[in-house]
Amino acid sequence: MIGGEAGQGIQSIGYILTLIMAKGGYHVFSAQDYESRIRGGHNFFTVRVGDSSIKGISEEINLIIALNKETITRHRSELSRNGLIIYDGERYDLEFETPHLLSVPFERLAQDLAGTRIMSNTVALGAALCLIGYDLDILASILTKIFGKRSQEIAEKNVEAAKAGYDYVQALSGAVFNTKLSTIGKSERMVINGAEAIGLGALVGGCQFMAGYPMTPATGILQYFASKTKEYKVVFEHAEDEVSAINMIIGASFAGVRTMTATSGGGFSLMVEGLSLAGMTETPIVIVLSQRPGPATGLPTRTEQGELEFAIHAGHGDFPRVVFAPGTVEEAFHLTIKALNIAEKYQVPAIILTDESQVDSYVTTERFDISEEWIEMRTRSLNLNQEKPEEQFVPYQRYRITESGVSPRAFPGNLHSLVIADSDEHNEEGHITESPFLRNEMVKKRQRKLEGIRRELKIPFSFGSKDASTVIVCWGSTYGAVFEAVTLLNQNNQSVKMIHLSEVWPFPREMFKNLVKDSERLIVVEGNATGQMAHLIAAETGLKATKKILRFDGRPFTSNYIMKHYLRED
């Protein structure tokens, strides 16, 4: 763990440490905890390393890099038995003594060798790598690559600062740390966070236009897409607010391109009227709802899963939509593509539910396999009047009542016909109507799309003992913590199975009931105060949870947290 104040470069060296470990052949999972301020406060970045796949953070820490005193006082109780804290003893005195402390003059070394105290964090990183016996050359190469983009001089000074910390610890006779991490080979695995995975999925899935207004924790998705506009010849618009953002993507979709936006709960609240507009006009759009604790501003930089039912039911009136909740970066990538495909195929809004924990956490993963990915563009092949271009008009029914509920979709300007869309209830041509008969037929037409969408859903992921009498159900970002908890519980003779829901609406009723049919206990794990998934399961299947493991303090689940509450008698 690296801890300190905002402005001390906590995220920078945490990310660099993640890259270093990944380059040395390790699997890595990194999570950041930061406050809603530019300077001060308490931030920390946790990097978990292993020689096999890691799916979440751990509550036990082996090594703490403390860039301020508060980090020591807050986190020393989390140290493992042989853990160690390295800190700058020349900057502050401690009121307590413990064998788990090692003083390294971060600030003085940075000033003497790099000429600036700003690089104290790099000195600390070098010192930490020496303690674990890691290859300094890998750190030097990463620093050169990252800071070389600014200038060669800055890169060289950072390398010197890291070497200063490394050499200082190497010269200390009493610097003993039992956990060693030498490199275990080269790796081609990617280091990517959830925001980048969603942004990359948008590009691969054919999204051509994204509009959004920055709102933590969705901002990273917008930034990633915006950074690729020249490379991929796509368009990003920094809208003045979320109302504008959703109306822009509706307009662009009406004109014929795939569109997307990303926001958090407060921004999504502003988008709800536009969401209903997309539902009525049958305009395909994708909205990423990156959750954080509410209500109101809540905890803007923390994590929660408090908007499941909001996403499913947001909007006035009845209209179909699809809601996905990826559990891993791989799912975040693939489900973004699937959301774009289904939105366009069925002409509905699609919502991707993620949260701060997922979008901000970095993980090593194999390169995404896109051999089976495709972009469905069946609405592009209308060509109603190509054979008679001399005709100026052809009858065209934008909202033709069909068995599937999906109507032909043309785009303004590319046909010899008039394309009409209306936010009022309308007839098949798109003209306003108040006919009760047509109203009934149009509502039923739109709702029939759900039948087709259900056939597109995959079987929920299940893992653990096949004959388990206890089933733990989770959704979204809780996947990793539950997976590890179920693994540990089964190793301790607890017969448990997990089911993870990532395609949550329309709810996969029959598939879910089949997976839990032999269970005696149904435990639901989710990051909210009211058990929204448990309520959804009961509403859709009639099955009631026998226990709920909830968390709503703004922090992510860990396997230890789940096991502790699993074993506790309520």
C-alpha cells in the first residue's frame, strides 16, 4: 500500500508499481481509495501481486509506503505479522515504537540527487523495490517510458531518485524484509482498468460519437474515448451538462451513427427524460451508469451498487431496455460491444452498470479475444428505393407494427422517403395519434422486443460445488471478492456455489431458477443498503433470499468481509 495526501503522487507511483510487477511476469490487482479533494486528505493505493490470477483486494498488507504520518496511524493495524512500514523519519516523529518501521529519508534524497522534493515518492518506490529484492532495471525502464513523454531530463531525474532510494536501503544493515518478489519471467498481459475496458469496447463495438459531462467515477471512460478521437476517427463532445449529453447522442443516433454516454447517479437522474425520449422514438443509445454512493452528492469518490432498480425502472411510462453489469474488465469490454449491438438491433436504450471500484481498479489480463465479436448493422441495409432513384418519395413506416416489435429504420437524407419521429404517441408512419387502439398496439409492439432480447442473454456464470446446498448470488463488481470467498469456503469444507449476474435485465428468470433449483440457502451479496438484487430476484422468480450480505460504507467488498459475514449467525 502507498498512502499519503492528494498531490503527493499516490496514484502515479501506484500505477507505476502495477506496471513494474506486471512486466516482471506477475498477476496484479490494484485499487485506489481517494477523497474528493485536489490537495490534502488521505489517499491510498493498494497493489496486490501473485503468480496466479487475482480477482480483488486483500485486507492484509505486507508492505506500506507511508508518505505521511497519517498513513502509519491509520493502517499499521492492517499489517501482516512480518509486515513493514517504510517512512521518512526525518520529516516527522512517531509517538510509538514498533519493530515494523524502517526510516528512509525520502525528501532529503530527492532534493540532493534529483534537485526537487517532488520526487520523494519515486525515492520511496525505489526503496520498496530494494526491500522485496526486485529488479531496479525494470523500474528504470518504466520510469523512462512514462516520464520521457514529458522530457528526457525529467525521466533521468526520476531514475536517479529511484536508484537513490534503492541504494540507501541496500546499504542498511538492519533492513530486513521476509517477502521477496524477484521477477518470474516476461508477460504480454495487459494492464487495464474498467474505464479503459469500457472505452475500448465502445471503439471496437463501432461507437462513432460520445458526448458527456465529467462526473466521478465515469470521467475516466469519457477521457479514454476522447483521447482516441484522432486515431479512430470518432467524435467526442464535452457537453455543458448531462441533459445536453443524452440529447446529443439521441440526435446523432437518429442521424445514423452508434452513440454512447457515461455518467454517474446524479447525471443519470438528469438524463431520465431523455432516456424516455429514446424509448418512445425507439432510438438506440448506450448509457454507462458508473455508480457511487448517494443520495445527492453522497460520497463522490467511493463505490456502491445502489442504482440497480433505478436503472431498470428509470423513465416515465413503460418501454423496454437492456441492463448489463459486468463483473470483470473482460466482461466490461465484451458487454459494451454487446450493449451497442443489442441497442441497435432492437432499437432500445442499453444501460451498462459499473461503479467506482471497477472503473478505477487496474488488473492484468490476457489480450481480449475479438475473433467472435462483430458489429450488427442490419438496419443499414434498408435501401428501400435504390432501384428507382428517380422517385422522390416512397411510403415508409418508421414504426411499422411487426411480430418482433422491431420496425424498419431509415436515416434522414439517405432515402427517397420522409423519415418521421415523434416523442408523442404515434401511428406507424410516425404521426401523432391519440387513438386508444393504436396506443395499445404501439405499447405492445415495443414490449415484444423483450422476447427477442431474452434470447440474446447468456446463462449466468456459476462456480463452486455443483451439488451445494448454499448458493451465493452476486452481480457487477462483487464478482472477484465472491469468487475468492467461495474458493476459500469450499477449501474449508463449506459446500458453496456462486452465481454471478452480469446481464440483469430483462431478468433471466428460467436460467436463474434452473441454477438454484436444488439449493436450500440463497445468500445475496451486494453493495447497497436495501438488497436490491434480492428484491429483484424475489419479484421475478418468487425466490426469497435467506440471508443478505450488504455493504454500503463506500468501500469495495473483500473475500474476508464476505466470509466473516457468511459465518456469522444473524
